[in-house]
Amino acid sequence: VSVAEAGRWTAILCVVLVGAGTAPAADLLPPDADLTAREVVSRVEDNMRGVKSSTCEATMTVVSPRLPAPREVRFACWEDRDGDRSFIRILAPAKDEGVGFLKIPPNLWNYIPRVERTVRIPPSMMMQSWMGSDFTNDDLVRESSALDDYEHGFLGVDPAFAGLDGPPRRAYVLEYLPHEDAPVVWGRIVVWVDAERFVPLQQEFFDEDGVLLRRMRLGDVREVQGRSVPHLWSMVPLDKEGHETRLRYQSLRFDEPVDASVFTKRNLSRRE
Amino acid sequence: MGLELRLAWRNVWRNPRRTGLTIAATVFAVFLVVFFVAMGAGLHEKMIEDSVRVHSGHLTVTGAGYLEHKTLEYGVSFDPPLLAALEGDPAVAGIAPRLTGFGLLSKTAKAQGVMVMGVDPEREGSVSTLPERVIEGRFLANGTARGIVLGSRLAANLGATLGDELLLYSVAYSLEMAYELFTVVGIMRLPEPTLDRRFAVIRLADAQEFFVYGDLVTEVALLTSSAEAAAPLAERLRGELPERPESPISVHTWNEVLPELEQLILLDDAQMYITLAILVIVVAFGILNTILMAVLERTRELGVLLALGFRPAAIFRLIYLESLMLAGVGLCIGLALAIPAVFWFEAHPILLESESMTAMVEMFGMEPVMTWKFKITNPIGSAATIFGVATLAALYPAWKASRARPVDALRAV
């Protein structure tokens, strides 16, 4: 057996082992008969259907072996769901106060008050870290539609999925496979959906070679204006040991009047 | 033996034209082999020198693990004990601390992802040719903060000219947003277009501030006398450098830092040696053919020798000596022509001026110059190989001649 061959077999073995280790199929119950995968996804979407805009205040906490203490970033956000535009203004730390992000697909603009410059983040930077966190710029501007851009498969039902917080919950486990032409960078996404409230509890992102790259968990699900919305997001990149980013919404409101002028480059570079 | 030698020498010159042609073929082979091996050596040395003088140095001191991951996790403190240890070794000819990071460089609407290297303006020139590559403006200087020197294609893509303020944008080691305005002080031309398009240098101190990196660097590039001297120096430094259990240091030679360059050289060598092997085999057949013809032509004469009491072993020696003489004369003339030629070309490298040639050579990241390099192993190795092959080729005719039976041989025409 040549070295190359041995290497190949080792690689195959690794893929099989890793696959077996991460495949959720192991102790899942067979899918319920009354809902298809697509219907589950549709129910999740329904939870947010009709929302025209949202405003938030949130704190992002970055944990990394690089940092002696977790780093916190506080920001406010405005989203125009109809126009698929959003705006973020950094509130803290003081050094970055006033930094703004404006998303008008397919562009993402970043304004930096200290140097009075606006940068358009180019496509090549989309997979780079957003503000040093484990979220990427792409997470901010992602345009894909959960319903239209994927083929959905039902992997099973987890009778007691232990999520980020709270008691274990019954969860539908779905597989999202992006369509050929979909604007999606992942090869596969596995999603755990709360079977009762139809909110996602966990998402696992795989690359095209089937390697699990990151895991996002959602928790602190609260009722906001009649909708169940997770208020705590945790992103863990699996290729970087000891890293985690947590995003906690202090406030989240829907359909409060948002002036259209918020989503302009003029507003982006406005001095506070 | 003396008689055989004299006989062989005379026989060699009995048919001067045939002998001359065979010698010419040998001369040709020797010349080509020595010349091309020297050209390969020159080319490869140039490739290595050009590459190490842009990228890595002959040796690179990094944090253990940096080479695999190329992230800021593996910083090395460039402190007085490390500097003293490096300066203490007489083989170290240049020391350049660097901080290599990645970011976005933007001029108003245009932005480009870049590799940005923080260098010590005073030390950098002792290892790399970066300061000499500036074609417009000047290189960095310790006195001026926040200057930036751009690759020429990068500058063109951004539409940046001297004096422009560019925004460098990245994520610091502390995971903060890193952004700073830098003034274009110079534009440099790098031979490798892919690098020229996305490479910029700033002062090490500015880079350390920008990436919030303290007094750390990602690598210390070292220059030594030649590529060959790198491995023994690396071995020595591994023992000499200060021990740092909390952040171990590792020393890499150029071929570990640029494995693709070494691969390219090995591949190129393999191709060259296969071509030369074919050439040598053709020449061997030429010698074989000449001697065999000579033997067949002289069957009668050999029969007479045998009838006079020459032993078959003596006939074998006679014919064998003739072949060796042919090869030997060819070798001597070939070497006498090739060695001065190599020396001459080594002193007079050829500039490749044509545009297509320049473009092709630039793909490999070297300057469009053809150079030769004389190494004593080249003529010795080439001569030994050709002589060895010629010796083998002579076995058959010599053996055939010694097998002749006097009666048959005398009857032959």
C-alpha cells in the first residue's frame, strides 16, 4: 500500500468517522407524518411573516483565547424587511462609537467616523470576521431565502433537544441543501426547529466537503408582539478552538416607524 | 600494455574522419551537458535568490505553528536576547523582523484585499530587495509614521498615487476593528504579478500599533551567504536561540517556507536530467557504432593479430582502449570548451528583453535574466557520467572482437 493510498484511506476513514460523529440521525425518531420538511420551514418563516421593519439594541460578546477578558460590542440596529435593507450603529466600546454599517444588497458599507471614511466591503471580504466576532460580514448581508434557495430534507425528530438554555425540547431536525445557483456559501446546513414554537434552536453549517465548520445555537426565546423570537445567539466556529460569539438582544421591536432616510449613505456618515 | 596503447592510439587515427565525427559527437554532448547543467544551476539559484529576497529570506524565525496557520496567534517577541543570538552567529548576513497581516486597502470607492507587511525600514534592506524595488517615491523611513509603499499593480488598481491617503482596514489581534489612514510614500515593482497586485509594506512600528501586537513580530527573516548555507545555519540556530517555553520559536529554511519553489526546482531538474540522459545515450550509441564498424572493418587484421599469438584478452583490451581514447579526447575538448563558456556566461548574464519572454519568466516570479552558475561538481559529474556510459558502450564491440576465430577472421573480406 503506497503512502498516497494510505493517506487516501485515512482521509476516507476520517470523513466516515466525522460523519458518523456529527450525523444527527443516530438517536432520532422517524419524522412525523403530518408535516413535510418544507412545511416546517414555512411555519418558521410564518413566525416572522408580515414583519415590515424591526429595531433593536444588542450586545455582542466575543470570547477568544487571544483575549484576557471577553470583548463586548454594543450596537443598535434598524431593519427594513420589505426593502431588505439594514443599518447598524456601534454604541460601544468608546473607540468604535459611531461606526456604522449599511446594507443595501448586494453592498455592505462601513463608515468609520474617526477617519471620516466609508468603505464598501468587497465580495472577497464577505467571509471575514464582522467586528472581530465569529459572525462574518456575509451573515450581515446574506440574501438567501430559507424557503426558496434550498432543498429541504427531514432527518428526524429529536424528542429532547438540549438547546442553548431552558429545558430540553422536542425538535424537528432538517437538512438544507442549497440549490446550484443559490447565493449560499455553505454545502449543507442542518437545522433544529422547536416543534412547538417553530423557532430554530440550532444550525450547523457544513462546507462543500461535508466538514462541519460552525454551529449556531439560539435561545432565550421570548414573545415579542405575538411572535416567538430568540434573543440570544451563540456562534461557535469549530475550526478555531476556544472561540465563541454571543449576541444578546436587549430590546427588539417590530414595525415601529422607521424613517426611510435611515438606510442612506448620508445617514451612514452623519456625525452624531 | 605499452604496445597495446601504441596500437590503440594509431588505430584511432587510422580513419580520421570517422574518429573526428565521433569525437565531435562526444564534444557536443559534453558541452551541452555541462552548459545546461550550469544553466539549470544558475536558473535555480536565481529563482531561490529572487524568491528569498522578496519573501522569506534564506531562513525564517517564527513562532512554532505560524507556518501552518499564518495567523497572528504565533507571535515572536523580537527582543534583545533574540537579536543578540542572531547577531552572534557569523553566518547571519541580514536580519529583518516583520509583521505580516491581511486587510483591506481602500481609496474612496475602490478597495482591494492586501497582504500588508510591517518592516523595519533600516533592517529590511539587509535581507530583502524591497527598498531597491521602489520605482516611484521612496521607501519607508523610521522618522515618518504611517507611510505605505504599494506594489505597482496594486497602486494602479486602486488608482493611488504618491501622497494619497489610503484607509487600511482589518481586524486587530485584540479582535477590535483596526483602521488607519496611511500616506502613499512609494510604489515598488515586484516581479511576481500576483504579489505585486496585493502587497504593501508599512513600518513595523505602525503595523504593531495597527494590529495591536505589542512588541511581537510574525517572523524574523535572515539572509545568509547562499541557499546551501541555510540548512547548517538553521541547525545551529535551533540550538543557539533563547528557549521560550511559553511561546516556542522555530527556525525554517527557505525550502520549508516556499515548498512550491523547491518542488518546481526538483521538477525542472528532473526534466533537464531526462533530456540530458537521452542525449548521452545517443552519443553512447554513436561511440558503439563507430567502434563496432571499426571492428568489423578490421576483422582480417584482428585475425592476423590472433594468428600472431595475440590473446583474446589482449584484443579486448586493444579495442576497449581505442574506445576510451575516443571518449577521453572528446571529453577533454568538450570540457575545454564548456568550462570557459560557462564562466563567460556566468559573468555575462543574458537579459531577456522580448515581451513574451518577460511575461513568461515573470510568471515564475523571477527577473527576466538568464544566468549560469559554475559548480565544480558539474564538470566532474558530467565527465564521469559520459565516460562511464562510453565505457559501457565499448564493451560489446571489444567483446565481439575478442571472440573472433583466427581461421574465420582471416578468410573474411
